[in-house]
Amino acid sequence: MSTRSLLLTVCFLATLAVLAHASIAEAADRKYTRSIESYTVPDVTLVDQNGKKIPFKSYVETDQPVVLDFIYATCTTICPVLSASFLNLQNRLGPDAPKARLISITIDPEHDTPKIMKDYLKRYRAKPGWDFLTGSRADIDRVMRAFNAYIPDKMSHYQLTLIRSPRDGKWVRIKELISSQELLEEFRQAWKK
Amino acid sequence: MNGYSKKNGLTVVSVMVACLIGMALFGWNISASAGEQPAGVVGLSRVETLRLGENIYRKGILPSGKPVTAIVQGDMPIDGTMFSCESCHMRSGLGSFEGGVVTTPTNGANIYKPQFTLRRLTPSEMEKIPRYLAPLYLAPPRRPAYTDETLAVALHEGVDPSGRILHPVMPRYFLDDRDMKILVYYLKALSAEPSTGVTDTTIRFATVVTDKVPPEERDAVLAPLEKYVSGRNSRAKTFETRAKYGFFAESMDLSYRRLSLSRWELQGPPETWRRQLEEYYRQEPVFAILGGITSGEWQPVHDFSEEHRIPCILPITDFPVISETAWYTLYFSKGLYQEGEAVARHLGMTIDLPPDKVVVQIFHDTREGRAFSAGFQETWQGLGRQPPLNRALRTGETITKEFLQQLTDREKPAVILLWAGPEAVAALETIAASANRPELVYLSSTLLKQSLAKLPDQARDFTYVTYPYALPQGASAQLNQDQTKVPQTATTVRIIEKMRSLSLILTDALMMMGSNYYRDRFLEVIDMMQDKPRSYTNYERLSFGPGQRYASKGCYILQLGKGLNPELIRKSDWVIH
């Protein structure tokens, strides 16, 4: 092996080591578990808080970063915190807030009508860019199944935040409640070119 | 929250010490020892303190009128306009459970007493258990009783008296000394005493029946309910024996009570019902009202229930009070109003009627007609549509050929909503033959009853029918022959089925309520129930949730196939979006 090749190999291994170390350090800092997933988004039509029909697949598969959760308007405990995290993300993004597409999908489609969803978003002072979607129970079930988030009843609800990077269409799946700073960092990761 | 995360003990102690020093510096005045009920705080009367405390707890509003502020998840600012203590700990203060997350009770009776893993046994009970189990029952509490100071630490810093860190979704509140005292005062009074209507042995219920209800419908309500109560009481001996000798904390055995059910029969005009209800209640204060039936309005019973804060569970009425804020009556559905609502959603969302098309509602100016038309109009306008043209028929006025011809010639409606009974059959024939035939006609199966199968064949292609129940089961989902031939029997069967749903829900609710005999808790445990599918009910689905007061949210829109025994063709989802 020539000196040059040896030097290149050493540099390459050193780079790998640095990257691995950074990755390990990052993972060690993180206090929650996450996974990277690929999902096939179903081609269903949902309805937003303004009563507007939303072609869900094209709405989600966009060049904007997407953050998605499952909530319902009369939920206790989990949804208020998930929704507070959406608002805080919008606040922390400041003028960039409209560039994030935040989507809350109801798991109580029987009750959550556009009017109820609109009132809910108003209560949380949601800014443009955060939409609340409802639809037929069959379509909502399809969406839940597509994201490996199916529950037979809203009372079996659990916290889940999904972040889609427009870079590769992959999703970060976080099955815990995380802090505002952690969500912001996850979002920025997804947004990186 | 039930889940706690362990943290460095030294940090916890430091935080507690810092808080106590902070409170001392800022003049935190320990005004009451654990469990005491001070007579008002910070110079306010008891009533005023409770009012302001309730505003903090339930609405997230401080006495200053500003929203409560707090931090959740470590760094997330929130305020009382988004959610309040009540959102998770519920109106009763007894907490909630959802998706595996348990929110613990926050009422004074619970937090001002130590929390043991196992119930404290009496000396005689201790003698009965095996000796090796004794240490388990004598173990120190896993959470000592809160005091005013430690409660303030928990609310400010999220640390409980045992030093454990509360779950990060429990907000850490920014409350000043004065507001903290008001809130603590309220928590002490919250669900402090069990509600009226429960004794050591019995939970008292009543059911309300108004006169003019046909006898067979009245029996259809009373017989299943009374059978349920007597059946449950016949098993009481077994449960009572088990409760007497059992020693497991908070088990359903300990909470077991016999049930009593009184008939509150209301006579005469509705404006006198309130007085009669008050008299019944004075003679026998009940815990809740179960079922019941009226052939007319339900408003006086609704108001009575709301003002006395008495739960009224699933009465049979076509005229529930439509409200977004009323709390104490849980209805099966919005009744006739819901059918009007379904038509508006179908026409607006599914058909997507162009805005320039004329919609006419024809209805009798009766309670029924007004309920249907209000359901349509309010929902229709909520969808951003122009109000429909309303033709209310006066008493004695009928839907004649001339009336319909004039209407269609003059208004040229694209859609007619015909809120009428059997007379709709002849009207539909006229409409089908009209030169200016509308594109669509909507009718109600509730009003048509047995005439549903008689709708003229030539009109079936453009006629839609509301159907607020699950469709008949069967290969072809054909119209139920019983319904077409013997409508009274069909109505009675539906009522019996509804009382069966009530019994199943009641069984669950009594078990979930445990020994927390608070009326608010009774409603809350129903709110926390899983949805009931059609095996429980003659609706497609009953669903619940905090503040959701109409359990069935749907109504099918159908078309009829051809012939005398037509196929019911579903043209909408159960809930239309």
C-alpha cells in the first residue's frame, strides 16, 4: 500500500470514527426512542377544520416538512400536551412557521366536525399551517393503519408524533411525549437539505 | 399522573427546601392543617373563594381574569385558555384514565390522606389475614398525605411529598401565593362529600314518565328497567357477603350497593312538570335519573336535571335539548334535529349542491317540524350556505297538489325537504309528475313509519330518506317487515333495545365508579367508556367523551330499491363529513 493510499485510508477511518462518535453522542443525549420508517400514505379524502376536502396523500407527500399526530377534541391528558407541542413548534419557528405542515388527525371522527376542530385550533391559537382533519371512520382507520397507529377505540389512544422529511420521504416515529426543544431539533433535522 | 420518574434524591430535597424557603420569604401562610376546611381565604367569603377557585380549576382563569400559565414537558409554556386542571383531573377531581395514562385524583379527600399500596385494615380484619401478609398491610404509605405546603410544591415544582417527580405532562404552575390559596381551598371542597341519593346500602334512582305516552311504550321503558334493578338486587346477598369478608382495596365488592328505582310520573301540561319534579325530589332525593320517556318535550326535565346537577342518563325523547354546554343529561341522539342535520351534511358535503340552487323546506309548524327544520337550517348555514326557503304549514293546513304545483312553478327548487308523515306519499307522486320537478327530495323515515315502503316507484330515483338507526341486518338489508306492518311494535322493540343499552352502560358505569359516589363521577366514567358497537344498541354506534352529550352521532341517508319490499340502499356513511 502506498503512503498516499495509507493516508487516505487513515483519513477515511478517522472520518468514520468522528461520525460514529457524533452519532453515539447524539443518541446518548436523546432521552427518548425514535425510529425511521417508510409509510405508504393512503389516497383518501379527508375534511379540514374549514370543511374543505383534502386529498390526503398529495397533502402529506409535499416538499414541506410534515409533523403529524393523532388527537381528538375532547381528549384528556395526552392530546392537550401534543397540541401544546404543535403550538410551541409554530412559535419557535417564528416567521418560518408556515413552512412546516402540521397535521392533526382526529381519532374521534364521529364527534369531531369541522366546527369542533376549528374551535379546538382557535383554543390553541394555531397559526396557518396547522390543520385538523376528520373523515369517514373507514378512511380514518385506513390512515391509522398506514402509519402503524391503528387503535380500535379512541380510549386506547397513545402518544405518537411522526415527522416526514421532504428530502427522502422517510418518517421519524416518536412514541413518547418530548420537549419543545427536542421537537424543534427533530423538525430541523427533517428540514435539512 | 400515575407514572413517576425517579430523580436524584439530593436534587429533589434541594428543590423542596428551596421552595419552602421561597414560600416563607414570599409570605406563604400555612392557614390550615391537613384536611381542615378554612372558612374562606385571603379575605374572601367562602362562596367567592369557591367561585374563583372553580374558575382556576375548570376554566384556567385566575382571579385577575388572566389565564393560568404553566410549563409542561420541561420547557413547553401553556396557558389556561388551552386546557385547565379539569381537562385531565375531571370535573369531580377524581382523575381520568385514557390510553394507559392515569391521572390521579386531586380532590382534597384524596390528596390530604396518605396513599397506601393496600387498604388499611381494621384490627379485626388484620386478625383474619395470614401472618406473613401482615407486613404488606402495615407498610408505610407510598405517598404521605399532602399538606398545603407540599401541595404548593407539587403544583409549582412537580414534586410530591414522597419526593417523587411528577410526570412531565403535569403542568408546573406559575401561581402566586394568593391564587394558590384560593385553588387549594377549592380542591379541599371538591368532591368532599358523596352526592345525595346514596346510603350505606342503596343507590337511589328515578325514571321519569310523562302522561300521554302510549301504554305499550311506557311499559317498554319501565319493564326492562325495573327487571334490571330487581335482577341486580336479587344478587345483592352474594356481593354483600363478599364485601363483608373481602379485604382488597377499592374492589367492586366494597362499592356494591342495592339499587332502587322510583317512577316519577308527570301529569298535565309541561309547564307544571317542574313543580312536580321538585316535589318528587324533595320526598326522595335521588342520585340520578335513568331512562324515562316523553311523548312531547323534554326541556322541563332537562332544566331540572341541569339546575340540580342530577345526571339524567339516556331518556327516550325525540326532542332533546340541543346545547353545546349543558352537562347533566346524556341523550341517545339529538332526535329529529339530527335527521335535519344529516340532510344538510349530505346535501352540502356529499352532493355538494351548487350555491345558486334553491332549497325549500316544507314542514308543519309543530314541535316535530321545527326540530327537523332547525337541524337542517342551523347545520346548513354552519356550512356557509344561504338559509333555505322555509314553508311552515299552519295547523290544519295540508300539502295539496295546488300548494306543491305553485311552489315548484314559482320557486323552481332544486331540492325539497319534505318533513311530513304518510301524506308525503301523495305529495311525492305530485312532485314526480311536476313539470318543474326538483332534482332531489329528502324525507324522514321516522315520520314516514310504515309509509316508507309505499313511496312511489317513479320517485325513488330522486328521493333520499333519513334513517337514524343501524340498518336491518340481513343479506339484502331489506326494509323490516315488522316495521312496515306493525309500526307500534317496531317502536316498542326499539325502546326495549334502548333500555337494554342503558342497562349495559349502567352496569359498566357502576363498576367504574367504584365507591366514588359523586354525580359528576358517574357522568365522567360514562364519558370514559369505550364506544358501544351495534351489538349493544340499535344505533350503528354509541360513543362517549368528556362533554359529549349525544351518544349516537350518525344518521344514514338511504334510497329505496323498487317494489313493495324495497332494498334499503345506503347512500352515505353513518356520520357524514
